[in-house]
Amino acid sequence: MDPASNLYPKLGPGMMWERCRDRVVAGGGVVLMESPVTGIHRGDTDVEAVSFDAGGTRTRIETSHVISSMALSTFGKMMDPAPPSSALAAAEALKYRDFLTVALVVPEEKELSDNWIYVHHPSVRDGRIQNFGRWSPFLVKDERTCLGLEYFVLEGDDLWSASDTIPLPLPPRN
């Protein structure tokens, strides 16, 4: 195993976000989960409050800082007062790439020597192959590794909309 992989979170990237949450809370901040945002209220220069749904009750919390993971197009629509229409149009024009991952568990001797490999051939739909066992041995069973074939998709494209029973081979990239 590559010594650099020891820097990767033992059980995957979710551990990084758990640590981030813990540090925000330790610093006096508030992290709300399962609380959909319904409004972002701003003053002349800063966000001043956030409204959210707390178990069916609309709640507003005053704030001086906001860290958001929502798409910019959604964030802009939530703002009150609304940002300029040009900013909303620019945010709405953004496209967000997602991943469809197929996991293949294989014997350890079949693993790749890299953490990931990007695929650059137009006849292959797979964009990247991850070797999860190279990231952390705790992500795989002994004597096995997991290769994640990642397909880059956009909401609404052919793979995004495909049935779970896709006939093979996949058609080439557009």
C-alpha cells in the first residue's frame, strides 16, 4: 500500500465531513441536518438569517456566517431579497456533473497499482476507475479490492435516465 494513502480518511470521505461538523460545533457554530432550507435572508452586504423546516415547523435563525452545500442555482432562488436577475440567470445556466458508480469486487492480486485511472477513449463510457483498496484497506475485505467504475453523468442524460437493467455494451460517448 502506498504510504500516501495513510492520509486518506480510514473509512472514506464522510469522516472528513464529520470532522468538519465537529470543528464547527466546537467553535460555537450550529450544524443542522434533516432541516431543508426555505429561505436565505440577506442584508446590504451579508447573509443575516436562514429559514428552514424543522420537523414541519418553519424556523428562522439569525446568523453572521453560512456554509452551504446546495447548488448555486438553488441558493440564488432561496435568497431574500433576490439577487440581480443576471446573477440568477448565470447560476441557472450552470451544469452539475454527477457520478454513476459500478462497484466490482475483485481478488487483491487483480488490483490496480494506482488509486484511480482516468479513461480517455471516446469508445469507452467509463470516465474513471477508482481502486478503493488503495485509498484505505478498511474500505475492502481482506484479500479483495473494490474497483469503482465511474460514469460521468448530467441530470437527464441517457445514463441518468436509464433503467437499472442497461444492456451491455454501453453505446460510445456523445
